Amino acid sequence: MNNQEIYNAMQIKLGLELPPMPEFVPGIRRAPSRGFNLTRSQTETALKNALRYVPEELHATLAPEFMRELLTHGRIYAYRYRPEGRIYGRDIDSYQGNCIEGKAFQVMIDNNLDFEIALYPYELVTYGETGQVCQNWLQYQLIKQYLEIMTQEQTLVVESGHPLGLFPSKPEAPRVIITNALMVGMFDNQLDWEVATAMGVANYGQMTAGGWMYIGPQGIVHGTFNTLLTAGRLKLGVPADGDLRGKLFVSSGLGGMSGAQPKAVEIANGVGIIAEVDESRIRSRFDQGWVSKICTSAAEAFSIAREYMNNQQSISIAFYGNIVDLLQYAVDNNIHVDLLSDQTSCHAVYNGGYCPQGVSFAQRGEMLAHERERFHVEVDRSLRIHFQLIKNLAERGTYFFDYGNSFMKAVFDAGVKEISRNGIDEKDGFIFPSYVEDIMGPELFDYGYGPFRWVCLSGREEDLLKTDQAAMSCIDPNRRGQDRDNYNWIRDAQKNKLVVGTKARILYQDAEGRKNIALKFNAMVRNKEIGPVMLGRDHHDVSGTDSPFRETANIKDGSNVMADMAVQCFAGNAARGMSLVALHNGGGVGIGKAINGGFGLVLDGSERIDEVIKSAMLWDVMGGVARRSWARNHNSMVVSMDFNKNYAGVGHITMPFIPEENLIKATVSQALEKK
Ligand SMILES: NC(=O)c1ccc[n+]([C@@H]2O[C@H](COP(=O)([O-])OP(=O)(O)OC[C@H]3O[C@@H](n4cnc5c(N)ncnc54)[C@H](O)[C@@H]3O)[C@@H](O)[C@H]2O)c1
């Protein structure tokens, strides 16, 4: 078989013409080199892997170019295949397609790659240092072509960014099924993943990057707002209807997700200081109005914070510098911090996610490219100091919580055994709680509250306004404290100017809330009150993610090491007809540490979609509630009991009996004594 025959055998393919090398717009953030560590034979395979996307006529030109990319960036991105200029999520009608879903997914992909949204748009990284839409621009071009021709009788299969092909299917099936970095157990570790990704066979989809459902930092603001408010209530004595007035929150990171922190603390009426080493990220957040003040000295930052706290006013301050230096100042000057966290990208701690103290952001890039071992040593040194400072502050009354970025695991790996509960390994967890363990898990996920979101595909502001109003009308603010927070959130959403990129909204809701809002929106599409809507959620949710250090940190029956829930959630969503389903390894905590999945559902106004909503939206949440209930989580048991009553004859959840604690203790003691 020769290449001419292969070329003739495909209708969907990249053409014979060599695209011009696009101009790199100055000022757009670029990913650091990921390092080049392949063996000679792996390098040859990597090169062949990239060239299999392009016709033979271009091989001689592209082989040396791709080889250069691999050596200098540690990856082949095929920059030449990136479309020139700005990519952004446009109005759905401006896309080509044979079905509404094909056009809708193009909006979502382009939004994930928007200069204003993506962390490293040229390297297809949406957020979280390494979370990519797909691996390279060759895949992007092909995916686009497939989405343009796909009909409702076909399903597109995307494996780690690679569009495997379009396969005959049916309207009730998902239009796209995505998997990312699902590695076989024995190879499910960082080192093997790095080789696989450099060879062009694994994509780190993180969560909504590879699931094409990222909606900019707004997506995370609501969760951060809920977390901070709930932490205030649980740990600082803030009353149920109160807020964070007069309280100080300190953290780090103004990146993709972490950039939500200043906005969230301001909405909660508190005072926040967020350290960030990359000036360009501070600039972006400041220009977007997501952070209100920039300080280059810790003294100035804390003094402004004090003034605002005294006046019971809210403000968010970006500290341009290392979080370790900021905390050192607080410790040395006996400054009281109420809430403390960290949102550096510790899930990719040695790949540039964490900038060591004493190393500037520019030096970080240089060291990553040329002195990786030294960088590793510097990261460990900095993490050890970082831990000591947190410990000091915690001893003085600060409530520190891990923000699901693998910070505590990174500290442990840096040699600090005392951060683990048993002082030996991570099996019993860490001495500080993770935000899910203490706050989000019991108070939100166990009830089914999670990051439901939607995108108005028309791109019209008025559609977003109408959907906000419609969603608000579905919430009873007097049912629970969480409902009141969610009601206030959506009531003030327009005022808080949360949109970056497509006209999107995030709104934490439980199973019934999500289902009712979705049905209402679909009816509005049917009545032509609004254009089509894309529904989805963050993978960081009730059922979508199994991650023992994060989403499932409050599962205590030993099943937190299992990934059954996330896989069942994905499969169940596919079976019930979600438009897009995605399942990934890694997520926000790193390869081998989580399995996470998400969905997309295009509301076209049809009655068929009403039926999908009724079964799939409910399953997408209740599958996780049922599992959490089986793990004996009290709030989930309450919701499951209601479900069994309300859905009698239609659905049913197996619930756990709870034995007397004394019976268990006595039985185990007696048996072990005899042994
Ligand atoms: N926000 C959330 O709700 C949430 C939830 C779960 C997990 N996370 C985790 O939070 C982490 C951050 O996510 P992201 O999308 O913002 O990543 P990101 O890489 O876009 O941003 C992290 C930021 O931290 C900065 N930084 C690194 N080291 C620093 C240091 N020592 N001092 C000050 N700044 C430093 C980086 O310059 C970068 O801008 C990830 O590990 C993610 O998984 C966030």
C-alpha cells in the first residue's frame, strides 16, 4: 500500500498545501518547554506519529520542522497548522455543520482556545498548566473537518485528542465520545505518561479543557465563592445569612482556575491577597476587573488589606511575587490570616506548575528547559519552607485548607513526612483538610449540588439575561442555606460581570434543580424565546470524578481508591443520550490520581431532548449521590431517601444500614484479642 492509495482512501484529511507559518502575536503567554527526554527509537516514533497526519508530499519539509519543535518544546504542536489570528467562540450560526451538535462543539472548542481564555493558546493549553483541548493543531484541523460534516446518524470518536473517525450511530447516541490519557494501570504514572505524551499518543485533557466545556474563570468562581463562604460559616463563626466582611483570605495563583479567587472573595464581601509570580497573569486579571489592586510589596498588600477589613469593605489584591515570601512576611510580622490556601499548579509541580521561592518566573522557564534536576531540587526546598510557614500560621489560628491542587501530596513528596496523618505515607490522608473533605464534599456534593453550567450558543447577551432569570425562578431560596447562596449568586450574576468569552453561566444546583432548569431552557428554545443552549458541567462534581485527594476525599468507606463511579457516570450519560461524553485520567491532581468525566447536552428545543434531560440529568447527579449514600455520608442518605419516595416505581437506590459503633468496636476487639 502506498501513500497515494492512502490519500485516495480518505475524504476527510489534511490537504497537500503547506499552510504558511502563522505569526505569533506578541504578549500571548507561551508554554514553557516540557523538556526532551525520549530515547532515539521513541524520537523516531514520535516523528512518524506526527507525520501520519500529513500527506507524503509535505514530509520532507515538515520532518525537520517537527523535530525542532520536539527538541525545543518537548512536544510536537505543529504550530504551522494553527489558523492565523484570534480563535474565539463565535455565534453558532457562523459555523458550518450538518447537525446542530457539530456546530455547537466548534463554538466550545474555539472558546477553549481563545487568547482571553486559554492559558497557552498556541500550545492548545486551556488551563491548569497542561490541560489541552487536543495535542496539536493537526488534530484540531481534523476535528473541525469532522464536526463540519458529522450528521445525527454518526458519532465522532476522539482518543487523547486524536479523531479516530466518524462511525455510524443514531440520533439518540452521543455525537462525540472523548477519552483522554486513559493509561493501562501498570503504566499509569507520571513518567510513562510524559513519554506517551511526547510521543504524541496521550493528551492531558485535565477536565473541561479536553472535555471542551471550559467557560473561563467564571466556571470556578461560583465554587470558590461557595467554598469560602462555607469555610467562613464552619470555621470562623460567620452566621448562616452572613458573609466574609472583615475577614482576610490569602492564597496564590491568578491562572486559569486560581484567577477566580480574587473575584470570589470580593463577591463574598471579604478581603483577599493573592500572590502570583507571572506578571502577565496579574495584568490579564486586572484588565478583566477580576482583581482590584496590584502590590509589589507584602507590607503594602497587608496594610491595604487591614484598612479595608477595618472598614468592613471588600477588596482583592494581587501580590506580584512568590507566595512563600508573602507568608514569610505574615509570619515575621505576626499578621493574622483568617483563611489560607494555595492554588499553584502542584498537580504538575515539577513541570512548571510551582515556582520555587527565590526563582523568578523567567528563571523558572530557563531552568525547566535546561536544568530540570536543579529545578526539582529548588521546588522541594521551597515546598518545605512553604509548609513550615503554613504550620506556623495554623498554630496561630489560621484555617488552612488544600485547594485540590495536590499541594499536600507535593509537600509530602518533597520529603515532609509530618504532613501525612500517620507520619509514614499518604494512606490515611494529610494533617490539613482538603476543601472537599471538610467543606464542599459534605455541604455541597453529598446533597448533589455541583457546577452546572450553560452557554448561550447564539452569543446574544439578551439570551444570557433571559436564562439567568429563568434559572432564578426555579430556585426556592428558603429551602436550604445552599439554595439561598445559589439564588443570590444568579440574582447578582449580571452585576458581577463574570463573563469572559462565550455568553456562559455557572450555577451550582442539585439533581432536581439541574433537571428543572434544563427543561425550562429547552422549552424556551422550542418557543424561540432564546437560541440554542449548550448545557454541561465541570467534571469537578458529585458523580463525575473519582479522586481520593479531592472530589472523593470525603468518601470514607475505603472505596475512595475506586473509579467505578466516574466510569459509570460516563457510561450512563452516553446510554441516556448526552450529546457529548468525556472521560479522562488526571484532572486537577495529576496522572494516576483521578478519573474524571463530563458531558455536553445541546438544547435544540426538541421533545427528544426533554426525554434526555429527564433521565440523563437526573442520573448524572444521582449516581454520585447514591454512591456517597452507600459510603454512609449522611446528607446523601437524606437525599436518597427522598429519591426513593419521590421516584417510587421509577427509580430506586440501595441504602446502607448503620451498625452500632460499640458493636463494631467490641466485635473487632474480641476477635483480635483471641487471634
Ligand atoms: N479553583 C478551583 O476550584 C480548583 C479546584 C480544584 C483544583 N484546583 C487546582 O488549582 C491549581 C491551579 O489551577 P489553575 O488552572 O489556576 O492553574 P494555572 O497553572 O493556570 O495557575 C497557577 C498559577 O500559580 C502561579 N504560581 C506558581 N507558583 C507560584 C508561587 N510559588 N507563588 C505565586 N504564584 C505561583 C503560576 O504563575 C500560575 O499563574 C491546579 O492544580 C488545579 O487543579 C483548583
